[in-house]
Amino acid sequence: MMKRLLIPTRLRLDCLRRSSIEVMATASLPHVPVLCDTAIDYLQPVPGGTYFDMTFGAGGHTRRLLEKCPEAKVFALDRDPIAHQLAREMSESEEYKGRLIPLLGKFSDIPKLFKEHGLAKHSVDGILFDFGCSSMQFDEAVRGFSISKDGPLDMRMDGGHSGGVTAAEVLTHIEEGDLVKILRFYGEEKAAKKIARGLIDARKALLRIETTRQLADIVENIMDGGARRDKLRRPAHSATKTFQAIRIFVNNELNEINYGMVLANEILRVDGRLVTITFHSLEDTIVKRHINGNVLAGAANALPLKYSSHYAIDEPEMLESLTKKNWRQLHRHVIVPDAEEVARNTRSRSAKLRAAVKTN
């Protein structure tokens, strides 16, 4: 049997970074930020204000914020080293120098990053979250997020920068019962038991599921190739919910979102503004619970997180704040893209924006 070629993490990231930046430079349709004008309007940036873009991506929201308010300062966070490199390059340009500070890390790294940059609690004027994967990550086959592009089954948003396990490693070692829970909870997959059983059987036969094409084809065969539709009645691949579930698990996304919302309350000043953009109900539910003051202390789920760390909220001050309603929503109904934006950017179809002001 041929041995797998092991590529050093730094070299792998460098290759990935060059590839992604080249793709962005030559793409005819660049990454389009969702609900961009609406998000910045709700943030209401003011001269001299300090803002956090918690999910920089390709920088569309940050760029629009700084265009609208040139005297503002933006801290741009992203766990993806490629997005961080784009933020660094943008921050070094004459146009944005001194106004954009790039940060590499997850939401749960914010307390450490705050100390490093000498920031105080309750000092930020506005925070923007654009949850989920970016178009850049889905468009790069090597990242392992896409059903339509064959690549290594990785799915780590940080490309392995902070270690962690790949989706392939999870599927190699996970027990069937845990996989059922992940598919049911994170993917809202009704056929969770059937798919989990089939994946475990396939693992026994193939020894290892290593590519996105393998995973997609196996799930499609398990589901007998039947046509499926999503909640908006759009045609969907049989493996869409499986990919979503494993991706969320690998990146510990829901617990990161839950913790990020807690931290937003800690770092925003009174009357500071919060804007969130979510892309599926699991994300939106966490946001709604925080805005409505109906938050569960601890992790955002009860799954056995054998392959990812989770963040329990155990600081007394934070626990006390969770029992209070700290937000006033700025609109009556959830905001969604209009027909024109959906036609221009089909990936915006499931987006939901919520905006609130901190009251306590």
C-alpha cells in the first residue's frame, strides 16, 4: 500500500493562501457581502468610533463601513489565515492604514486579543457578525467544504492553523451513536440514523473516507439518489445536511457563536450596536435567544464533543448578565434580502439579519 505524502502544515497553508488569493484576483464574480448596506446602516458608524467585524472574510462589510465613516476604526477578526492575509494587505494600503487592525482567531480568542491590544470592556461602539462559511471557502475545492468540487475532506475554517481534526478524521474514529446525534442536531437531518449506519458500513469497507466526492457519493447512494428539497423548496443534494452537520461539528461553530454573543455583551458599550447575519436556523436561534434574554448558561448543545473543545460560561459576571435582557431589537421582523439582491447573489437567499442596541 502506498504511504500518504505528509505535507508540513505551514507549507500547506502557504500553498492554500497563494491559491485562494490568485482565484480572488482572477475571478469574474468576486465575493459579494450579504445585506451589506443594510448591515452598515444599522451599525450607524460615527467618527472616532471603534468597531469589530467578527467575520472579515473578503472584507466587503469592513470596506463599506470605512467608506461610510472614514474616521472610524475597525478591528477585523477571522479564524481563516487566508482572510487574515487579505485583511493585512488591506490594512497596509494607504487608504486604510491606521484604520484597520487585522486579528487572527476565533470568537473565543477575543478576551486574549483584547488584552494584547489594550482594549477595555464596554468600549466598542459596534459589532458585526456574518456567521457561517464564506464564498471563498466554498469555492476552494482544497478546503473540503463543497459538495460540487472534489477535494480533501478537511472542513477546518482555519485550514489547520490551530490544529484540530479534519472531517475525514472525525469520520474515521466517530462512533455511530455520536454521528447520529451530530447529523440530527447540526444538520437537522431526518434520515440521521440511516446515513450514520451507511457511513459506518462504508468506513468498514473502504477503511477511510478521505474526499468530498467520496462522502457525497456515499450519502447519495445511502439515500438511493432520491431528489431532496431544502426548507425554501429548492433542489438540494442528498448530502447537503450531512456536509453542514460535520462542518459545524469540526469547527465547533454553535458554541463559538454562543460564546461570541456573550462576549458582544461584554465588549460593547451601552447604546452600542450589534448586527448579526445568519444563514440557517441553528445560528439564528442562538442569536434570538441572546437578544430576547433567553440564554442557556454553558455550551450551546449537549453533544459529546470528543473532537472539539467547547466553551462553558462559568465566569460569575457573565452568568449574571445572561439572566438579564440586555438588548433592544431595532426592527419588528427579521430582515431578509430583497428579490434584487437574491437575483444578484443566490447565496444570500437564506440570510437573516438582526440588529439590536445594548441597553444594560
